[in-house]
Amino acid sequence: MTFSTKNNQKRTNHPKRLWTLVFVVFTGICSSCQYLSETDPVGSEERSPIRVNVVRPEITENPVTTMSYFGTIEPRSKTSLGFPVGGKLTRLPQQTNYQSNEILAELDHTNILDQRQSALDQLDQIPDTPEQSERRSRLQDSISELDRQIELRKISAPFDCIIEKVQGSLNGFVAAQRPFISVIERGKPVVRLKIPTRFSKLLDSSGSYIFVMNDLAIEGKLKEKSPVETLPGTVTLEFEIVTELDESQFVFGQSVEARFSIPTEKPGYWIPLTAVQDAGSGLFSILLANPNDDVYRVEKRLVDIAETREDFVFVISDLKGQLVIKDGTHRVVPGQKVQINLQESKTGLAPVINPE
């Protein structure tokens, strides 16, 4: 009987355990449903699309591009001077500034002056007659040669100049063909700078260009292009400064910024800087709102940027007819549905024109 009672108790407890298990499973399912309803009341496809501002950029043909390079203020001319013959220095520059053709240095030519005076005395004693014409002619030729020898022992300023350096001392000996005086031309300086060869071909030799020196804008005209590349892919350009400058306003060798405005060869589109994203590895991207059935979806597009100016960038990628998300790009991702708010595409950039 005892055995029979225990067996009946087991039969009686089995349904209770089963119902308890069913209750636990049902409670778990209900909890899961409640969690899903709280976290995702509407599926991602059923959410209300976010509204974004878009612009439809217009193509710009042959836009003007501004590029900056740095050069230096240089004298128009600079040279080193020496004597074609050797001798003792009897005169050296005693000041800094000289006018053109002023004597800068001399070699001792006392003996030549004595010979010249002797020849002049002889010439005065020979009568000017047909019989003595040949003798007089020889003396005159001798005097001309002595004058030439005297000039070989003088150095004159080749232009209005500033003495930059003198390597020699008074009464010292200087060798023939050895430059020992360096001079630089006074007056209007020039700007010299190195730029890429491909870019130099776009510069107009008859045009005027703007340079910035100590916050002062000055005008210059292209004077000369080096016939050969200074470095591979680089040429040196020389610009004559047109703006009147006082010598106190500049120092030779100081840096200046050259700003060139030229038409580019490729058309493109001005878009807001806020539309551009850093795609990494030196690449840039934008987000487009593309129509898809009855909605717009976000698409990512890599672009090539040619220039940045103020709050806009110039993109040379093809964006014809595209809707560019203007701002708030951090709020959307590729593939997301959006509503668009089309805004007018205005850069507000004034055209850049070379000064005439």
C-alpha cells in the first residue's frame, strides 16, 4: 500500500510541473515581444524619412582658378666686375650708391699717363704738313692706344647701382680677369619665382599679375621665362614690378606671394564646403539624394577637388543633374531614405579677373 500511495503522488505532481514549464516559456515570449515593441515600434523601412537640404549645382565652364606661389624681390640686374689686366689698386669704392658711368675703381696707370704726355709733346712739335702727316698719324695712333690702356685700368658703374661687396684693398694687387666688386642695380626691382612648367604655359606674357609684399599689393608684368627648366618640371619666371615703390619699402631677397588667376581647362561645379567628407587616404566624398521609386535614398560619391575658396570647393567630377546634400551629412548614411528640401545653388563668389 505504501508503494501504491507514492506512485499515485507522482502521477498527481506530473501535470503541475508541466503547467509550470508552459507558464515560464509563455512569460519569456511575452517579455521578448514587449522588448521588441519598445525598441523598434516601427520597422526601419517604415520610419519617417529625415529631411535634408540639397542643392543642384550648375556646371561652370572654364572657371577662374587662383593659385599662390612664393618668390623673392630681386634687383633687376646684378653683376661682378673686374679688370681685364692686372695691377695695383689705387682707387676703390668709398660709398654705397653710384650713378651710371661713375668711376668705381682704378689701377695704377702713372707710367701710361707719362707716355701719353710725352707723345702729346712730340705731336705738338711736329708741323702739320703733308710731309709730316705719316709721322703725326703714328703718334696719334699711339696716343689712342695709350688712352685705351688707361680705360682698361678703370671700372665704371654699368648702371645706377649699389655696391654689394668689394674684395680687395687699396694699394693691393689684383689679378687680371678676377672679379672683385659686386654691384646690384638700383631702381625698380623684379620678382623671381619658380613654378611648374605646365602652369607657366597658361600665363599670358601681356597680362598683369598681383603680388603681396608686407600686406602691400603690387602689380607686376611677366618679363622673362627661363628657356630651360631650373629643376625637372620647374621654370623660373621674372616679373617686372609696375607699381612705384620707394627703396625703403622693400629689401632685396625678401619673400613675396604671387597670386595667379587663370582659366582652368576643365569645367566643374561649385558646392558648399559643408557637403564634403574626408574619405581617408587623401580622398574626398559627398552624399547625393537619388530618386528611388517614390522616395530619395542617400548615395556616397567620391569627388576630385580642384580648388577651395571661402566656403566652397570646386569639384571637377561629373555632377550633372545630381542633388548634393548640402549639410548635416553626419545625420545620414548611404542607403537611407530621406526627404529633400531643394535650395538655390549660389556660391556668392565674385569672378576673379586679372587687373588690366
